[in-house]
Amino acid sequence: MVEEDETPNFNTPLPKTTTKLSHLVARVFKSLNWRKARKIKFKGWVQTHGFSDSINSFRIIIHTFALSGMHLEVFALLRDIVGYYKDENRDAFELFAVLLDSAHHVGRSVVVFDMLIKVFASNSMLEHAYYVFVSAKDVGIVPNIMSCNFLLKCLVETDRVDGVRCLFQDLINFGPTPNIHTYTIMMNFYCRDVGCSADIRRASEILGKIYRSGEIPTVVTYSTYIKGLCKVGSFDVAWKLICNLHCKNQLLNNHCFNAVIYGLCQRGAVDEALVVLEEMKNSGVLPDVYSYSILIDAFCKNGDDEKVTDLMTDMDQNQIKPSIVTYTSLIRGGLCKNIPMQSLMNIFRQSGASDYKYDQTIYETLIDGFCREGDMDSAVELLKEMSSNNFVPSGFSYCSLIKGFYKLRQFANALKVFSIMQKRGIWPDTIASNHILSIYCRERDFDEALVLSEELQEHGVNLNPYSYNEFIHKLCRESFPEKALQLLPLMLKKNVLPGVVNYSTLISGFAKQSNPEKAVMLFTRMTKVGITFNVKTYTILIDLCTRNFNIHVAYNLFEEMKDKGVYPDQIAYTTLIAGFCNTGKMVMAQALFDKMLWEGCSPNVNTYTCMINGYLKLNMIDQAQKLRDKMRANGLSHKVLRLESGAIR
């Protein structure tokens, strides 16, 4: 029974015109019959009896259940009222004053406002929940720490940084006194997305507060802190903490060790992570499938088949079944080592035979593998199977198909996939977008391709210099390098910084137009701003200069290339050697030929042919014959070279 001095405040009169409502309140108060009360829907009673009478009656019923310790029933009734307030867009902040039973007996309202805080928080009405917390404190009500923890947890989950810090500070300064669950929530807040030393420093401060408060950290508290330490790379500190806890016989779980294993694998210290696994077992903590999966994934990426096999055997001996994540790692590792797709499909089917349901990741990994291998029929079939299992293909799958079809030059199929993506509101990644733009530039109107590039950027695709290089290449191929040059300001306007690939294409375009002045001018301007071109661009310019009898400029470019750390290849050497041979400068040609050999760059048949022809033009038969013999000794095929003055047989 309810004590007499704890009875709810009935100063507010029951509705005189709604006898049925009064009788209902009386029956609930007398019998505490929840089955009768739960049939009451606040919205329906408001429609029948009016808002004012209904809220007064519900207030009495709520306090009746609260004083009887029926907390879940109070929660349900308050949830019904709050739902009505939301639906009708009423000011829910007024509920605190409405539900306060008596300003003189505020203690009777503690349970009500604890539940109201939880109802508001669970409905994402966090400002309302915080308002109840503050208002309750103002009238002398001290909420239960459990309801405060629930609000704090909801604030953390929605990343309300200021709200989290304010509520926690209020608890520290004014109560209720935080317990270990409060501190663990705050530990999670600072460690979940820790990205700087300041966050982990605050997490360390929380651990210090726990020790000073007399609370005992739980295994969850420690594992959360250890994860935070690993996220900022403090593996040594995390490991020392684990060792200290083990020495003090503190409880440890596999999450503590897994955090260190994962962090070390991310850093690339896979062998050290394997040592942690062994220490984990020695400490009496059994590794779980996640422990093994982290290591298997890392060793698969490193191509260490032996370690992968050992770990799989260890799992089998400990009766730990590989998860779908484990199988996905095995398949990804196989793709990296170019293992035939049929072998990987066997692993895939094996995972299905292990009673695991395939997930979307493993499907898409295999689809991507088939696309890379060029087996588009298998990729499409697997996509159909994935769809039949109620997985909706993501942009990753479609992009894999586009790349696969493009590689096989099946441009029509690539465009079909792109059309499906557009209909589903999915946009390709940068590489797939570059392929689509390339197809447009090859097979469609230039302006249409340019419009598509604008559309891609509007939908968040980050175009890069290779994207615009398709346009530049098309214009240069059609003998419009000047028009292609005008695209550079457009790129800058779109925040895409032109790269060496763009300038190289432009230089090549001007070279093909036999416009050495423009090509060299563009090259010079770009080198002055710090752009380093590759050997292919230098070779194009060297060839352009030799064809225009600027052999000295060509040689200077060759030397400049080496000074900039760009090493000449077989084609670059041969191009310059041909230039010297054509102008009769065989001393320079021979010097370059010897240097080429000395640097370990083997001459090809064209290099020998240029040298032999150069010597024959100067009637230097002996030198030509020596080169011919050397050419034969190196097993190179040769052409029959003849001049009027004689022949080399």
C-alpha cells in the first residue's frame, strides 16, 4: 500500500464533466491494475475528454505507479504522452511543470522524472532530457545516476560534444555522484574516435578520476582505454598496461589483446602482433575468431602463405570456425597473388558450406577479381547471384564492371553499366569516371563529354588530371593542341591542378604538329615552376629537336633529364644517337653508345642500325663491321645494309 504521506497531490480537481475518466483513475489507484491502465491511450482520451482533464488524470495515474515502484509502467505512460506531444507539435518542455506532483513534496517525483529523462533521451529529444535534469536539480530533486548515465550515453552516441562535457561536469560538481558506468561512458567518448593526443590525455584523466573516486574499473573500461591507446599508436603503453593488469590478476578479455594486435597489423608490425597472440594464450585469455582474422588478413596482404596456413590450423585445433571475414581475407590475399579465380571460388563455396551466410563484401571482392581477370561472364553471373540473395549491388561492384569492360574494350557494355548506375542514383569513383569520359571522348561528341564531366563533379566525383587528359588527348589527336591548351584554366577553375600527364600530352600534341617552339616553350615554363617530366616527354622533345636539326638543344635536354634524376631508357638513348648519326657526328654517337652500355642499358636493333648506317655514310667500313659482329654476338636480328662504296655481309 501507498503510505498516507506519500499519496499524490489531489489539489488539482478531477474533471467534473468526465465521470468516466474519474472512475478510471479511481480504479487504477485502488487496484494498480496495469492491464487496465495500458489500454488507455493518451491521444484517444484527449479527443474524448479534452487535453486539460486528460493530462491531470494521467499525472495522478503516473505518480500512483511511480510510488508503487512500477517503473516500467511509468515509462510506458510517459512515452505515450511524449508521443502525443511530438505528433501535435506541442511544447514538450512544459511537461516538467505539468508532471511535478507538488512543489512541497518534490521527493515523490524522483521516479517520474528519472523515467521522463529516459523517455526524452530514447526519442532523441536530448535537449528536453537535459532540461528535465537541470530543472529537477533546481527544485531539489536528485535524479538517479542510472537515468543520467542513459542520457550521457545518448549524447555520446549522437556526438553532442558540448552536451556530454556539460552533463559530466554537472555530475562531478553537483551530483548525483558518477559511478563506474558513468566513467566508462566517458572513456568510450574520448577513445571511440580518438585522433589526437588531447583525446587520449582526457581518457587518461578519466582513468585517474576513477582511481581517486574509489570506483573499480571494469574490464570494459580497460579494454576501451587500451583501444584508444592503440588508435594513437601508443602500443608500448597499451602493452605495459595489459602486463600490469595481468600481474595484478585483473580481469582481461580478448578485446584488450585484439586492440593491440589490430593496431600492430595496421602499422605493418605483423610479426609483433603474432607474439601478442601467443602472449594472449599464455595469459589464459582465449583468442576469438576476430583475433585470428586480423592476423590472417595481415599475412594474406604480405603474401605469407605459411603463416596463414599455421593460423588456420591453430583455429581448427581450437575449434574456432573461420568467419566470413576470414574467408574474405583469404580471397583478397589470393587476388593479390593472382591465384586463379576458380581456386578462390572454391574457398568461397567452402565458406558457404560452413553454414555462414555470404555477405556483400565477399561477393563484391570476387566480382572485382573476375573483372580484373577479364572474365566478365563470371562477374555478371556472380552479380546476379548476389542480387538474388537480396543484396543490392553497390557502386564498388558497378565500378569493377566498368573497369573490366573498359580493359576488354567492350565500351558499349561499360556504358550500359554506367546507365544502370545513373538510374539508381549511384555515381562512379574517379577511375571508373575517367574510363567513361575516355569512352565519351572516343565515341561521342566532345561537348557532350565535357557536360558529363560537369555532372560528375556536381554529384561529388573528384576528377583528377587524368580525367581532363582524355579531353586534351582527344583535341591533340584531332590536331587541335591550341584548343587543348585552353583547358588548363578550366581545370584550375574546377580545383584540379594540371599534372605532368597533362603537360606531357600537350607537348606531344605540339610535337606531332611540328611546332617545336610551342612545345619547348611549354616545357620550359613548366620546368621553371618545379614540374619534373618523365623520360617519355623528354624523348619526345629530343626527337622533335633532332628532326628539326637542333642537335645541341636535344643534347642539352638529354643532360638536363639526367640532372633531374630522370634516367634515360633504351628509346631515349637511341633517339639521341640517331640524331648524331644523321648529322655525321659519330664521335658523339659512339660516346653515347658506350655510355649506354656502361650504364647497363642494352642497345636494341634500331640502336645498332643507326650506328652502322652512320659509319657507312662516312665510309667507315671497319667500325660498321665491328658493330655488325657485336650485334650478331648479342643474338640480335639484323637488316642487310648496303652502300655504293661497299657492303657489309
